[in-house]
Amino acid sequence: MLATQQDMLKVDADMEKVHRSQVDLITKMSELSGNLQSLNSQLESSQERMTTLSQKLDDLQSDIARRMNVLSGQVTGTSSPATASNPSDAFRLAYNDYQAGKYDLAVVGFRNFMTSFPKSELAPQVQFYIGECDYARKNYADAGREYGRVVDLFPKSEYAPKALFKRGVSLQQINNGDEAVKAFRRLIKDYPHHELAKSARDILKSSE
């Protein structure tokens, strides 16, 4: 009888060990499942990043191709099909270069635009930004000339009074006071109600 009780106790002990082993196995399986889910999430995130990088690479390659078209058009004296068919895209490309401080490349794009789309509604703005590029590069004489072209070509444009003011400022930078005064006076005469007309008046008063 004693032996039977000992056998039963041994069986219970063995069952307890089996139970603990099952609990440990379930715990490890749960941990493994969690790890797999984490790895899957990381993999999905990596795939999304790869997709995003691939899209950015495609955009960069397309942007480089457009830039090469613009430069090619300037060298050969012709407009590239990609630029000629889309003035908005041509403006955006050049303006992005301007915002990035790539003024040399921006000027190429803006001049290409003026050659391809001289009648575009964006043309006054583009001509103005040609002057802005020269001004940013401290080419004040060239800037003054380009601002003057805005007024000559597009006198009714909203950029004309801005161009006259910047022309005056540019000419002041190279100590061409007489021509600067003419620009400020023309701004006051032709656009008396523009906000920059007041600034022009203040400059003239301070120089008297």
C-alpha cells in the first residue's frame, strides 16, 4: 500500500513537472509570437521607407532630367519639349532653385522660361525673379537692368512697382544716385497708391 502511495506521489510530481513545462512552453510561444509580430512590423516599416526612398529617387532622377533639358535648351538655343509644353512646371523648377539659393541655375531656368513663354501670365513674375537672382548674387548693375525690363515689358503687372523700387535700391548699391532717384520718382508718379510709393518718398526725403 505504501508503495502505491509513493507511486502516486511520484506520478503527481511528474504531472506537476509536465504542467510547469507546458506553462513555460506556452510563455515562450507567446514571447516568440510577440517577437514575430514586432519583426513583421519592422519589416513593414522598412518596406514603407524603401518605397518612399524609391519614390524620392525617381523624383530626383526626373528633376535632374528636367534640369538637363533646361541647360541643353540654353546651350543649343532651343527649348526642350518637357519645358516648352508646361510653363507651370518650368516656373516651379526654376523657382525651387531660387529658393534653394542656386541662383546661377535659377537664372538659366527663368531665362529659358522667358524664351519659351514670353506671353505667359507668369512672365512678369519670372522676369522679376531674374532681377532677384542678380540682386542676391550682388550683381547690382545687372539686377537694376533686369528690374527695368519688368517695367518696360509689363508696366501693368503687379510686379512693375516692386521692380521699380528694387531697381532704385540696386542702383543705390552701385552709387548711381541719379538713376536711383529716377526709379523712385517714376514709382511715385506711375503707382502713387502702391505701398512701396511711400517707402520711395521716405528714401527721397532722407536723401535731400
